[in-house]
Amino acid sequence: MNRTFRRAGTALAMIGAAGLVLAGCASADPLEEGGDSAAPSSGGGDGTTLVVGSQDYYSNEIIAELYAQALEAGGYTIERDLRIGQREIYLPEIESGAIDLFPEYTGPLLQVWADEPAERLSDEVYDALVEAAPEGITILDQAPATDQDSYVVTREFSEEYGVTSIADLADVDVPLTMGANSEAESRPNGPQGLADTYGVEVGFTPIEDGGGPLTIRALQDGDVQLAIVYTGDPSIAKNDLVVLEDPEGLFLASNVVPVASDKVDEEAQAIVNEVSAALTSEELLALNGRSVDEQAPAADIAADWLEEQGLLG
């Protein structure tokens, strides 16, 4: 099965700016990047190769490397299929068993597998996700770390219009445009979700860099007034952006959570769960900061952190 060829049509349709934005955060070849990151021990594994995947998002790639390297240290053979793309591209591969382990986020994934879930809080969302997972997929322990979508605005916009909450957008008397990856236009937290939950009508501009520098520049230039940016992104503080409060719970709790196939045995699950238990929001921000500020490769960031945490055996 050649996943690269199968994804080629989708990848070519995306704006090339995403590659420029993320180039400094990882090497050009993720497989080469993590190939010798951790020497296998004589521990677990029965010779079966586990495929570890990630989104085309630097933070998600780092987490995938945490899983991959910890498993390699435990004696498992790992194949990396990193920087795949957005959920619409990689989720069918998880569901088919082509990918064995993937770092996901509880709330957004629950919205895919459950019809209009009512759960909003972390533990409730996690329990619902476990129940909603398709046959053949196991939801491992969620991490304390969250990295969830949020609406952000510039400090100048927030102060000029008195906007600190999503609900405050209803009182803004100028046209509003949201900027985000093109997939967000049809997702529950896109323009329609904003209208349904808060009664706020906005236009939409696709910006294909996952809330990265192009999105931040569009905010600062006034091309968009609000954007979807992950709360774990160091650029929020660096650029003095304001994360809008969400009193109605438009954005579900979104803890980092590993999604595993049946090929991930109990020993491998225990290794990954140990990684998750150590991954707090503060730790994730520090990992992300190294990627953004130092432009360090994901494999190096992961190896250093695992060593510091004593998770390489």
C-alpha cells in the first residue's frame, strides 16, 4: 500500500505555504529524522512492525516521535508515516488499520465519531470517545496536556471592540472574517458552528498553515479578524494575541490521546500510556517552543524529553 501516492491528489490541492511555514520545525524526511533516534532493546515486540503516524503539524509530529522512540526503546520495530495531513486524510487510514498508532485530540475526534456529542468536559469527552471508537481501535490513556482549537484575535482588536469572549463578537459592528485551514469551513467550530452557538455571522478565508505564521500575519494585517489557533502554540504569547473565552463550550475539551490498532499489544500500550502520563500542558508548550524558537527537529526534541523524563529504559 503506497500511502504517499494515495494522498498525492489532496496534498497538491493544498496551498504550498504550509510547507514553508513548517520547514524549520522538522527535517525534510521524517523517516530519516527518527530512524536512529532510539536503539531497540530486547524488551517487547514480536517482530511485528507498528506504523506510527502524525498530522502535518509540528506539535503532533513531536508527540508521534515520543511514542515511536519510547516504543523503539522497548524493543518494538517502528515505521514512521509522519506529516500526513489533516484528519480528513489520515483518519480513514487509522480506521482501516494501515496506521497503528496516532496522537489525536479527544474533543475533535469525538465530534467525528459521535453524532452531536453533548459532552464538553475532559473526562466526560474521553469516556464518550472510548465508547464511540470503531471496532478494532483502542483509545489509550489521555494525557493531561491539551492542545485545542481556539478563536484568537489581536490585542488591538480585543481592546478596540471590548472582545474577550466569543459572545462579545455579537456586539462588533464591523464585518468579521475568520481565517483557518480550509477544512474548518465545514467543521463544527467553523463559521456555521459560530453562528449556531453564538449567533455571530462571519466570512471565511482559507489559510493553509494550521494557525501558523501566515494566519498570524493575516490577523495582524487585518485581513481576518479572528482565527483558529491551537492553545499550545507559542505564537499566541509571542504575538500578544488574545484567546477568546468560550462560555457556551463551542470547543470541546481536547486532551492529547493516543489512538491504537489491535496490533498495539498490552506492553506497547503501557509504554505509550507512561509517555502520556508525563505529558502535561506545560511540558507540551516547552516542546512546541523548541520547535518554533530553535527550529529543532521533532526527533531531537522528543529524544531529549524522553531522556529527561527517564522514559527510554
